[in-house]
Amino acid sequence: MTDAPAITEGQLPSPNTFLFFGIALMILGMTAVGSQFLFTIGTVIFFGALLLVAGVAELVHIIVSKQRKKMVFNVLSSLAYIITGILTLNNPLLGALSITFLMSAFFIIAGGVRIAYALVHIREAHWVWFLLGGVINFALGLMIMAGWPATGLWLIGLFVGIEMIFHGTAWIMLALALKGKKTA
């Protein structure tokens, strides 16, 4: 097994590239947080388009590969992608409501599982962090569910915006660290 070659300083893009990318992500993130409904609908439309393209690609692969064994499962899979993509693109608002409802259910279930995990491991170090994470997830799920369907109009856009802000911050910090290395 060979090790991956080390990246030399000359192979990295300029820190300014990372800085620009980070700032752009932060601006997009702040825009998403300020326009949560538009970013929610945009994200759902993008997700629907991805499903449709994936389904069509899988169907084309089935036709081109000419493998007929167990083909029915591949066809059903591709049709599931295509139908879900079309339905999501046809009614992105309903898609946003559905995704938000599933997110709420996920947070409630994941929170319950983490709380149970913490309680089972109460004698181990750091169990309280699992408990805290579980309580936060559970509470988030309940808050999303309590506000549903209204939360379906803005939640996805808010989450995408927050993620972009933090991701942009990470790129900016990388750029600053690289600039600091060059001056040292």
C-alpha cells in the first residue's frame, strides 16, 4: 500500500482563494438566513432535480447495461427516484413540508436514542454529553413539530444558511492560517 503524496505549499491554491470562497459562503448563508422561505423552496427544488436526474441516470444505465437479471428492482428504484423527483418539483411547498416533518421525526427519535444511550452508560465518563445532545435533539424535534406546518416554510432555508455561515467561517480560518504560515 502506498501513501498519498504530500501536498507541497506550491500545490495549494492561494489563501486568497480560500478567503474569497469563505466570504462568498458567509454572504450566501446570511442571505439564506434572511430569506429562509426562498432558500427552503430553492433547496427543495434542487433536491427534487437531483432525484429526477439520479432516477433517469439509473434507468439509462439499466437500458445500456443490458443486464436483465434482477432488473425489476433496479427499475423500481429508478422509478421511485423519478416519481419522487417529479412530485417534489411539481409541488416544492409540499416537499418542504414533508421534509420538515421527517426532520422533526428524526430529531425526536435520535434524541430519544441518545438519551437512552446516555442513561445506559451513566457510569462511563462523558455520558452527560450524550444526554445533553439527546435532550437538545429531542427538544428541537418537538419545537419543529409544534410549529409544523409553518416551520416547513422556513426551517430548511435557515438550516442551509447556518451551515453555509459555519462552512464559510471554516474556509476563512483556513485562509488566515495559511497566510500566517507564509509570514512565519
